[in-house]
Amino acid sequence: MREELLPDIDGVNVKGVQTQAFHEQAGLGAGREEPIRVLIADDDPIVRFGLEELIERQPVMRLVGAAANTDEAVTLAGQAHPAVALVNLRMADGGGTRATREMLRVSPETKVVALSRSGNKEDVLEMLRAGATSFIIKGADTEEVLSAIESAARGEREVSHDVMSGLVDDLTDHLQRESRQDAAREKRLDRIRAAVTSSPLPVVYQPIADLRSGRMVGAEALVRFPTELGWSLQTWFDEAESLGLLLELELACFQSAISDLDRLPPDIYLAVNMSPDTALSRQFRNLLRPEILPRLVIEITEHAPVADYQLLGASLRDTRKRGLRLAVDDAASGYSSLRQILLLEPDIIKLDISITQGLEHDKRRRALAASLVSFAREMESSVVGEGIETPSQVQILTELGVHHGQGFHIARPQSLPLEDSGAWRAEPPAPASTAPPTAQIRLA
């Protein structure tokens, strides 16, 4: 063993090591019957040499091997079963993470001290996930390296001060981000809660008419939310769903819609949109007063998948026997399409606006609409055309067998009391080329 002072070696400072004084001052090795068995795994020969010299100078430690790559490290760990292994994070052949995992597989009792040139948070977490118990930066004081080995041998964890400072900074940033996110989430929750607690929410109603006689047969309730945020109707429901408040918001909309049922003409029905989950809820069933059931139509949108058709059907079976009607909204627009209609057996099938618009010019849309009418006839269901905006669409839908419809050409959404001017009945069908551009309304 050399007596002269070792020079600074790239990666580990072993200059001026006073091992005996250090161990006596730190109380290291006290009561230990045998030295700590240490394995070094580093592909940098200069660093590896410096660590070897450092360990060999310690009376309470014994070097049991020095590996230049991952495979050597795993082999030596399986043979020597060291108490502590110093492992370079950036070692070749899979790096320190692979070496750590495989060394612990063959020698589970070994404690791994990770060595890295930086205290990068990702590097630290990567090695800790692999099974390392301690993490120090190359170039750390000799006392810190020795202390990490001793702590690891005792089953304790140790992280370099520089690394810990970085982690604390990262944790502080993370907590601050979480705090900002929590504040933003609370603000979003307040918006939805304010809408839910408004009593009642503003509601407008869009008439549904018989396309043959022009008589009003129903009205669809459309809730109006505050406009200052610039949110679309769908955005309100998407936001509520992301915050876990969709049930509360939909129930508030339903209660607002039915609150004015007595002000609607007594011979028409009221249609209210609802997601499958809300329609299945006990809270919704508790709101279904017997006297409103014969005038109520619940529209289950096809945009929302139904997880259990049988459960939804069974949940609504008794109320349907007492007069409640079920409609499938946005039929042929996506998700389960005909399967949803088949399994739910709705009283009403609402033909999606994407089918209605373009009927004048697209034979495929006309064919699809005709097939749905035929299907509905076999199911003993009626069909409502949505988004009607031209006299030509009224004519084509009537010829296809669609007897009821709604849209801006029939009547725009309006406050109570409903007005039915009937002006649309007198308008002749417009040539296909003159059909105006349209804007889709997302119904509540």
C-alpha cells in the first residue's frame, strides 16, 4: 500500500485521505466483526483505479472485485455477494440500471450505491427505481463516498448534498405546479357548481313538428349557460365530465327543463337529452314524478357509448310502462349505431343532422335515411329528422317516410310561451343548388 498522497483523479477525489482519523471521528466500523465487502463497477479505468485505491486504504472495508462492464459486474456479484456495490450510472452494456437490476437478482442482499457525473433528477430516479439505495456524484469528497458505503452497509439511504438540493428544488417546483393546478381546478369546479346551483338554469325550447300537417308534436329543451367564457354547450358538459360533475350538471339541466312543463301546450311532449350513466342513476329516477311521465321523452345520445344495454333497458322498463318514452339521439352519427337502436328498442329515432343536411345532393344519405325509416317501421318506432333548414329537406324527408322534424326551417329555439308561425308550411321546396350553408347546433 502506497504511503504518499494520491493525486486528484478524474471523478473521485482521494487526495489526503486520513482513513484512521476519519473512521474514529465518524465512529465508522465500530463493533463490526468483519470488513465491508465492496464491489466496484465502472467502465472508466481512471475512476475505477481511484476507487480501488480508496477502498484498499480503509481498514473497515475489503475490495472483492472491480468490474469494467455490466456483465463482469453481474458475474462478480454472483460470486462474491458484496455488501455494497459502487455502480456507475453511465456504464456501457446497458448502463447502471441494468447492472443494478441484474446484480440484485444474483445477490439480493447487496446494497447499490449509484455514481453519476451529475445529479440529474431523471438519473437519480432511474437508479432508485432499479434498486439503488444511495446516490452520490463523482467528484464528491472522499468522506462522502466512504459515508455512503457505510450507510448502505447498515441499510440506510444516503444522497449527495448536491443531488438532494436538486431534488428539493424539483420537489418545490412540482408542489408549486400542483398548487397552481389545484387552484385552476378549483376555479373550474366553481364554474360548474355555480351552474348546478342556479335555480333554475335558463332553458329554451325548439318545437318538433309533424312534417305533413305542420302541427306541433313536441319540443326539445335546450339549456343556456353563461356566455362570458365563450364555451360551447358541449364544452360545458365535457368540462363537467372531466371534473366528475356530469351527473350533477345533467340533473340540474333536467330539473330546469321540467320546471316549466305546465307552460308547454298540453298535447305535446318534452324531450330532454341525457347521458346513459345519468339515466341509470338513482337520483334521476327519484325525479320522475308519475304525472310527468306520459309527456316526457329522454334522448340517449349516440355520441356516448352505453356500457350495458340490458342494465339501461331494465332500469327504464318500469317507467316506460308508466308512459316515459325513450329516444336515441344523433342516430347514424357514430359509436354503436343500429346496435344501440336494436338493443334499447326506442320509441323515437332521431336522424342525425349530418344525414339530414345534404339529402338534396347525396343519394347515399337518402339511402341511409330510407333504411333507418324502414328499420324504425319494423321496430314500431317513429323517426324525427334533426337540423332541417330547407323546404327541400322537408319534402325529401316526407317522401322517405320521416313524419316529424325540427330545425331552423321549422322553428328556432325560443323561450316560453312557444310560438308556431307556420310560415314554413307555405314555402315551396328550394332548388338543391340554393340550399344555404348551415351551422350545427349541439343539443343539450
